[in-house]
Amino acid sequence: MPGDILLSADGLSHRYLDRYPALDSVSVEVREGESLALLGANGSGKSTLLKVLAGLVFCRAGSFEAFGEQVNEETLADHAANARFRSRVGLVFQDPAAQLFSASVSEDLQFGCRQLGLDRTETTRRVADVAGMLGIVDLLDRSPAHLSLGQQKRAAIGTVLVMSPQVLLFDEPTAALDPRTTAWLVGLLTRLRASGRTLVIATHDLGLAAELSDRAIVLGEDHRVVAHAATPLALADQRVLTAANLI
């Protein structure tokens, strides 16, 4: 059963360049141990909401609290508060290239550990453990630029898992992946869910949401929440899904 509220956003509104709406009065809670699906068509605001929950985008209206502390530009300017937050929330971007910028996969996996101030021994242990779990041990010395999309996706996930965050955010995790890699990723998410990790998965894939989530929030093309319910209820409401351009 889901536990305490870990992340709580209330009345979030955001516009890019003060012109282009992304979120309009969006509220969401994420509880410990649950798997939450953020459903919505492309452009509905799912990615922006994930970036808010990851402390990468700050809304001009509304508030966001994580683990009992306010999260905004001012609070994250404090080094200690920033470190606490970054160690507990990890975001896997839709495009792996956004997370792979080093000369080798090994260096990319080490980067997060170094930001957390971990020593070389602990960093080496974590990289080895995560690489083994993701099946990328043979990729550690290779450049991310020379990997397939599926291999890049595994490496990008590794850069987050190596920091052992309490909350894992995934933006369209299966987008553009081949069937074999998709099946592997669904299996990984299933194992993470079974282990008690808190997951937030943004997707427009209704089948993926039904398989992996305990609860769903549906964002409409007007960037508002149009449904906030248990997954079976949300996926059964044809009117909601049609209005949100999901079917």
C-alpha cells in the first residue's frame, strides 16, 4: 500500500517565455511506494510537470514540496538542501542524449556519484552493481555516441539508478525503442516497482500505464488535469480519454 506523501504540487501554472502555456493550475501528490502514471497527449505538459518534480523547472504560480520541504529556486540555492533533494529524486529523460555527455559510459555513471560526494570505492561499487543489473558491463569503456538507442537508454537509466534515488521519474520511457528493448525496459520498471521504489511515469501509452501504474493522472490539451483516479477507472472512461486526445 502507498505510504506517506513524498512529493506534493499545488496549483502549478507555467508558461515558457511567458507566452506558451505548459501547465495550468495542476495539482498532484506522489506517495511513497506507489507507481503513478501521468497520461496525456504530446504537448499536454507531462514533461514540464516531471521537470518541476525534478527541480529543473520552477513555476511562477503554485507551490511544490518534496519530503516536507519547499522546493523552489531560493531553497535549492542552499547547497545542503539541494544535495538532499538531488539525492532522492532522479529523472530519466525521454532522449538519452540529454544525460550522456562524457567520453565513456563509465564516466557518465560516475558523474552522479561524484556530485553526491561519494568516495572512489563506493562509486566503483555502485557503478559495477548498476552496470551488472542493466547488462551494460561491456559498454562501460565505450563512448555513448557510438551506442544504439537501446544501449543509450540503458546507460541513461544507469546514470540515475547509480545515485539510488527514492523517487524515479520517467519521461516517455519506451518512446522510439524496438520491441526487444521495450520488453526489457518494462521488465526493469516492473522489478523496480516490486522492490518498493516510487515511480512516476509520463506516457501516452495506455497499455504501459495499465501494466505499470497503481494510479493515473490525465492531463488534457488545455494543460489542466482532466482526471485523477485509479488507473482502471481512468482508462475505462472513454469520454476522458477522447477529450485528452489519448484515443
